[in-house]
Amino acid sequence: ATFGTLSDRLTETFRNLRTKGKLTPADVDGTVREIRRALLDADVALPVVKEFTAKVRERALGDEVNRALNPAQQVVQIVNEELIAILGGEQRRLQFAKNPPTVIMLAGLQGSGKTTFAGKLSRQLAKDGHTPLLIAADLQRPNAVNQLQVVAERAGAAIYAPEPGNGVGDPVKVSRDGVEYAKQKQHDIVIIDTAGRLGVDAELMKQAANIRKATDPDEVLFVIDAMIGQDAVNTAKAFQDGVDFTGVVLSKLDGDARGGAALSVASVTGRPIIYASTGEGLDDLEAFHPDRMASRILDLGDILTLIEQAQQAFDEEEALKVAEKLATEQFTLEDFLAQMQQMRKMGSMKKMLGMLPGMGSMKQQLDDFDEREIDRTEAIIRSMTPAERRNTKLLNGSRRLRIARGSGMTVTDVNQLVQRFDQAAKMMKTVARGGVPNIPGMGPI
Ligand code: GDP
């Protein structure tokens, strides 16, 4: 998948640092060199790589010391923060006009995924209670209007298109008329799908610039295929010069792209990535979060998504209690048990585990994952006394034996559970304090 190789190589680089008690300048240089190579092999643009590695090097050698982390973890934290920075920093949401309709214009090469994205976006907006209108301003490709019609129908969105058989038509006029039509019919959002070419060309740019001038959009979204690798930067720059845009949509992030486009475009153009398109289905669209993407690349697991999902499934009260527990560091096996029960509500356990740190390399184990594991865990915890659940330090050998007998498990099962719980509790505390969680295999924080 996208970023797979990059992730593996960065993880490997950090693993090599794990045993170091102290980082020497030579360690830092070696690590930075490996990061540099990994990024270049992932098709990240050279200027971006240079700036990135220079910053990481400077900070890792500087006296910025965080005593809570070991040296390897400090490097991971620096790399994480710099990754977030080149991905655009803060999440940027779609901006709506004060006076509807909000006009969103799409631009990009042919095949970049504009029409598909138009469908996905209108569906998402419609779900949120908006009344989007799609304007078919791609009059270049013979089948484009038809394609948009199909997409609009599937997405449950309205469409404005020139009459079929009316000759080629003028995309600027169609766009302008479409916006007028939206006002009349009280659509609060307009999405203009424009024509692309296979390569950047002057006429295409002029047409797009004219549509922009005629419709004064609130957002111009540049759609770029994550698979195009090193070409991404030149294409993005050409569109920035020719039309300019307010945000970027990365498409086909579900493919085998090495990720370079994603890592270069925001930094090179100074424009934020707003959406990631991750499949051919109408629902395969995600708001882009630079911090989550960085965590994914570093294989830290998508902890925020995990916590969010957990919170959705939890009763609010329950979530509040857990948050308080985490803050006061009193997370116990009883809470663990309560969480397990909540987790059942969340459906796919595999998906949950897949978002936990370090699980990227544990696909096989995930596939072997068995829902009965929860039953066994529950049985063990239920065989403990309340005092034991609150304080695992009480669990000496004879208590563990009693619990094993009571639950029908072995002492090894009990030991494993207690060990796993202690690790989880430690990780959750770190996350609750806003820190970087321990990466399995890198030693305790
Ligand atoms: P346009 O020419 O820019 O309008 O591009 P299209 O929307 O027609 O997309 C071109 C091709 O890419 C189509 O076959 C789409 O199904 C496919 N496509 C678009 N977005 C995605 C995506 O996020 N993932 C995958 N796998 N395919 C996509």
C-alpha cells in the first residue's frame, strides 16, 4: 500500500537506534542519511527531502532534550513533527461561503480522479444536509458529461449539464450559467468539474483560469493522482502558475503509490491537502489530517482515529470516566474489562487492532485474531478479586495460580494478560499526556 515501503524503512532506521544510550553526531548523520535515502526512494521531491533532513538533523543535534524519551524516541518525535509540518501542519477544512452557494471548482489532469471526487464530495456534503449541484464543465472528453451524470445519480446529487447533442459548448458559459441556476434553485453548494488533458498545456490552463474568473470560486481544489510520483511537483506547480488553487485533493491513495506526491505537494505549493481519495467507491473519501498521516507513515498507529472510534461507541459518561482515569493515572483492569465490553460494540476487532501501534508488521497475527480472545480475557479478569483488578502488583504466584484455575486458563495465559495490560496502561498514559507512545521493540519510555 501507499507508504508501505517508506514506513518499513523508517521503522528499520529507528530500530537501529534503539539500543543507543546516547546519540553521537555520527549516529544522527547516519540516521539522517538513511531517512534521506528512504524519502528519495519514495519519490519525494529533492528540495523537500533536503529541507526536511536539514531540519531533523539540526534539531536532533541541538540541545532540545526531552528527558521523558530515550534518544531513539526523541529522533522519532522530531521526525514525526517535521513530517506533520511538511504535510501542512494543521488540518484544513473545506471553507464555505458566507452567502451561499459555496462554489468549488476542480482542476487537474485527465484521469487524476476529478469526476470521481466530485461524486464522493457531493455525496458526503449531501449526507451533511447540503444540497450540492454538480456542473459538467468538462466538454473536452466525449463521455465526460455522461460520466458525471452517472456519478451524480449514484451520489444523489443534482447536475447541471449542457443539452446533449448541442455541439461542444463553452465550458466558461456552462459554469457561469450553472452557478446562476444553483442560485435560482437554492443549491447551497456548487461543484464544477472541469476538463483535463493528459499533460499540462497552455490552452487547458487558460480555460481553467477563465472558469475561475467567471465563477469566483470559494475553493479551487487541485486533484492529483498520488501514483504519478516525481511528476507530481511539476504538475502541481504548473497548475499553481496557471490557475492557482486553494487546496489539494490526493487521489488513489489506496494504490501502490510510493507516497512521494503526498509528501511533496503541500510543501512545494504551500497549499494544504484537504481530502484523500482512497478508492473507486463513492464513500472512499477522507478528510486529510497531517498528524494522522504522519503517524501512519511512522507506523505509530492511527491512535487518534482509534480514540475517536472508541469515544463514539462509548457512552459519553463512560468515556469521560476513562479520560479522568487516564489523567489521574488510575487505569485498572476493571476499566480494561469495561473497555473490552465496549469494544465489542465497535464491530470489527481486527480493524481496531490494525490501528494500534506496531501492528503494521503483524498482519498475519491480525488475520489469526480470534474474537474468543476477548472471552478468555474476560474470564481471567472476572476471576480476580476487586483489589487485584485495581492493583496488578498484588498478583503473586499463588494468586495467579488461583486465577488460572478459576478461569480455566493456564498461569501463562494469566501472565500474558497482566503483561499486556501493563503495557497498554503505560501507552494510554503516554497518549493521555500528549506524548509519543512507545514503539514495540524500542524499549520502555
Ligand atoms: P478525471 O478524468 O480527472 O475526471 O478522472 P476520473 O474521476 O474519471 O478517474 C479516472 C480513473 O481513476 C477512473 O477509472 C476512476 O475509477 C479511478 N479513480 C479515481 N479516484 C480513485 C481512487 O481514489 N482510487 C482508485 N483506486 N481509483 C480511482
